[in-house]
Amino acid sequence: MSSRSWKFKQLAIFALISFSANFNYGFSTTYINTSVDEFKNFLNESLARRQVVMTEGTYDLIWNIFLNCWFVGFFVGIWLSPILNEKFGRKYGFLLGNLTAFISSVLQCASILFFCPELLVISRFITSICMAVTYQSCILFLQECSPTHLRGNFSFLSEISYSFMTMVGSFLGQDYVLGSHLFWLCFSIVPFCLFFTIVLIFLPETPKFLLLTKDDEKSAEQSVKYYHGDEADAKQVLETIRKEAECESKEKSSTVTKMKEMFTERHLRMALILSVSALQNTIGLWALLLSSTFFLESVNVRTEVSQWSTTVMSLAYVAGTLTGGMVIERAGRRTLILLFTFLNNVSLLAFVLFAKLQVLVDPMKYGCLISLIIYGYTYGTGVGPISWFISSEMVPQTHRSIVQSVGYAINTLMVVISTFTILPLYSVIGSYAFLILYSIPSFISMLILFRWLPETRGREIHEIVNELKSK
């Protein structure tokens, strides 16, 4: 196979891995935001068939349960991930999560067909558990299978696929597409869930898991050749992986022991602090994706323009991930995340400024819209993608999954707190809520990253770990 053909095949392999995790994840995040009215009709008809009168309070209760069960399920899935990914392997954690998510997507369609809101909530809850598992499996796959010099490019594919599917979910949920046909909206992902589940069956396990956990050198060598190409020096790659293992104790540790070591071992503790600090900068995206219409209407932007803001911001988000994916191996992780976190914060501060000026000069309201678009682009270019995979580049293989899970769990709690707080706080103090909930915490996290975050571009994990040990 020619070098050019192999590069295309390699890109296709890692793109399939990314979409296997993020096709359902990104879609499920946003499709409900643009099909709210149809869901209300579904709930009305479902309860009417049981001779239950739908009140505004009843609808709000069911809708809040439907929306927020996602965060509860995701939190549960975060803790299942290290168990599945460490005990059975990255591939089987990934495969089991996707297979269960496929079954759940079928149940979701059945809930619409048979007018059963309870099944709709249950299926969404199960999906969220599975998405937490598959997303973490995906990051582990991208990190552990990529050649070192392409690790950043391929890790960015996860955020590219996620951002693309948030845009697709938002678009398909529009009334003039599939939003007024709830069954077909939910069914649209079922064939793809099945396809990606089948694809995973044929993928080899990651070489690092095979060598360090299973002690299967032959299978690890075959895995290296599958992901790196037949021309790769598999023996040299495996030797580099062994050096990573030398950073840790030779003794097998339980999950509980690994959790303790994460707080007692300096390099693991430092990696967790840096991971949580990086993820702190991702929290604001959720509120802006879910409530950008509300924020823009509050500064007197017309409703129809405000409603399109989420789609435009999603487009900017996708464009940002594509930009970041192309430049990360040239610019480096540290440079990108610090620069674009700063610009991300500037865009939020600009929103606050324009919101206050709008009271005096009404056209300043469009500055708020532009600020949100810039926020989406800067988030996609450096803030979001790197924050989600940076922990995997600072931690040896045996502790990678547990550090990842703890970082993601803390982030999920912060997202829930901020999502529930932003609207009430915004109603009281206006756009200054962005400063309190997002800008100030992000600024503190930036200082931590500036002081201690190592550059991981083009470096082997054992080199990065040894640097963290010396900090």
C-alpha cells in the first residue's frame, strides 16, 4: 500500500473510532433543544391516553427529569468506565457501551411509538451511562493507538466528531427537518449505532493494554502494525511502551489502590490537578449551547435571530475543531490551550461589556451575538479538545483510566452546579453571572496551567511523567 493510501486508511480508522463514541453522544446532547414543542405534544398525548390532565407543572416536572437524568447517568457511567476498561480492555468497554446504547436507542423509538414517557426517560438514562463509558474508551483508544507524532491530530478527531454531531442533532431537530416527526428523529441514529457497534468488533485492542496489562507481546505487535502501518518499527514502539511501565510499580493494583495512589503519588496528583483545571474551562459551553437564545433575548436580540444563534455557534465550534486539529502538532498543546482559553475568556468578557452597553446603545446587542460565535470558535480550536484528552498524556497506562474518570466526575458535578445556577443568577445580576461562574474560575485555572502544565507534543508518556515527578 502506498504511503498516501495508508495515511487515508489510517485517518479513516481513527475517524471511525471517534464517530463510534460521539455519533450518539453529540446527537443526544442537542436534538432535544430544537424539538421541544414536539416533545410537549408527545407528553400531552401520552398522558391524555391515560386520562391524565397535563398541567404546566406536570410538564415541567417530566421535562426536567428527562433533561437532567442525562447528567446522573453520565456520572454513573464515569465510574463504570475504569472497571470495564481496566478489567476487560478498552475494546470491550467500548463495544459493550455501544451495544447497550444501540439497544437503548431502539427502546427510545419504542417509547415514542407506544406513547410511554417512562421508557423515554429510562432509555435516555441508559444512553447517558453508555456514552460516559464509550467516550472515555474512545479517548483511551486515540491516545494509546496513535503514533506519537500524530497523537494530537488523532485525539482532536474526538472533538471534531462530537461538535459535528451537536450541529447535526440541532439541525435534525428543527421542525422543517425531523423535529415534527419525533419517531423518525429518534430512529435516525439507530442504523448508525448498529453500524458503529459492528465496526468495533473488527478493531484490535490497544497495543498498550495488550502489552502492559495482558502481557501479550505478539498481539501487541500486531496491534501496532494495524494502527501504525506495516512499515512501523513495532519492536521499537513496544520498547517505548515498556519504558512507560517503568514509571510505575511492578505490582498489580486494585481500583481502590489506584485511587489512593492518585492522591499520594506526586505525579498522579499533579496530573489530576492539571486535568481538572483544564476541564474547568469547558463548563461554560453547556450553558451557552442550551440557553444562548435566552441570553440574547435578554439583550433585546429578536427571537428568530436568537433561535439561530445555537446553530451558528455550533458551526463556529466545528470550524474551530477543524482548525485546531490541523495546527496542534505544530503549535503544541500548552500554547493552544493557554492562548485560546485566554481568547475564550475575552469573548465572555466582551459579551458582558456589550450587554451593558446595549442599555445605552441598542445596536451593541449584536456584539453579544458575535461574542458567542467567537466563543464557539475559540472553544473548538483549543479549549475543549485538549482539555478532554490532556490527562491521558500525563499519566502512565495503569492509572490512565482512573485519573480520567475522577477528572471527568469532578467536571460533571461542576457542569450540573453551573447549569442549574446560571439562569437564576442571570435573572438577578444579568451578564455579570458569566464573570462569577465562568470567567473568574477559568482565570484561576489558567494560572495553574501556566505554572505547571508541561508541553506534551511529540513526547513519550514516560518523559512527561518524569517531568511531573520533578515539579
